Amino acid sequence: MLDIDVGNTRIKWRIAPSCHGDAPDPVHLIEQIKPSLNHVSRIRIVSVASEQANHVLAEQLKRATELEAEFAVVSPGCGGLVCGYQDYHRLGVDRWAAVCAAWHECQSSCIVVDAGTAVTVDVVDDNGQHLGGYIAPGLTMAQDVLLKKTHGIEFDHRQPTLEPGRDTATAVGGGVLLSILGMIERTVTQSTESLGVRPTIYLTGGNSDLLRGYLQLDMVYKPFLVLDGLKYLLP
């Protein structure tokens, strides 16, 4: 099984627990997976890319493997989990995959944090009802927005810290990081209050290593949570 997660900036893939990687584009993806293609009999994809980009990827994979790629979609429900969006088609399939994986693992209330290009936080109650969530710019995106909208700021994308900034670049990085941490911590607090129990917190995404170093919370770290969800969306 070749599982692929096409995000906004990177493509993650996994053929087996010990065989995985990420690529910047389909060309590099094909190069990376070539040595293992003889063992692949099925391709499952969760993608937030455009329909055209998905078509191109599927064609490239078909030429390399002679297999038709299967693309996951959002559904009203998934094995006891109920989508909380009024129009479930509008929910990102990557969020749905991550929530499905988390819910099926814990079978109880949970909060799913995906810290990638954007930071998404989704909440599920004990009955498997997805309660919706939040979306905010990720670390790099938020910093870039400030740079583009504010005259005279120079920024080098250094790793942010929570120390008060003594130059504009440090202040921007710290402010963005603090806002993301605050969103996550506030969601945990208000969800615990409304549900009457502390939900299990799952953390995934490209910036998850950085965030979990600052979050003073018991969290389940799952770097491939979106890919884990494919076995429920495309069993």
C-alpha cells in the first residue's frame, strides 16, 4: 500500500511503517518511491491540491506503477464519527482524515491539532460528534503576511522563541508562536469545560515538533496522523 498526503507545501508518503518520506513535488515523490514500487499494489491519496494537480499526480503515478490512484473524500460520517460541518463537502479532507484516525484510536472525546502551513484544531465529543474547529495561519504563513503588509520589516525565518523580542524579526516570530499556542491552549480549556472531561489531544503536522516543546499539555504525537486516516476513508 502506498499512502500519500498532498499538503499545501509538501507531499508526505508511506509504503510501510519504516519506509516513508516527504517531497516538494510529484517529480521528487516518484524518484523517492521508485525503489519500492515493486511492492505496491494499491495507491491511496488524501490531497488538498487542486483537481488539476491531482489529475497530474495520478497520471504520473499511473505511468510509474500502472495503478489507478484512489483519492479520499469527506463523508457525512465514518464508523461512528459524524462530521460537524453543515456542508461536509467544505471540510478539508486532510482534517477529516486526521480526525478519523484520532477518533478511531481513542473512541472518546479528542482534540486534533495539525500544525502545518495552516494550523487547524478540531474537537470531537465522547459520542463521536465532530464539533467543528479552528483554522489559523501557520508559523511561516503568519510571518510572511506580516512581512508583506508591514513596511520596513526584515525577517530571516529564524526559529521563533517565547522570549520578548529585542528586534522586529524576533518579536514577529515570538508573537506568531504565542498566538498559535494560545489558540490551542484556549481550545483545550474551553473544550474541557464544555465536555466535562479533558479530551485526548493529538498533535501532527510539520511544525508539531516545535509546538510540543512549548505546550505544557499531555499530547499524543502522531506525525503521520493524516495518512493513518486513509485506512478508514479508503478501507
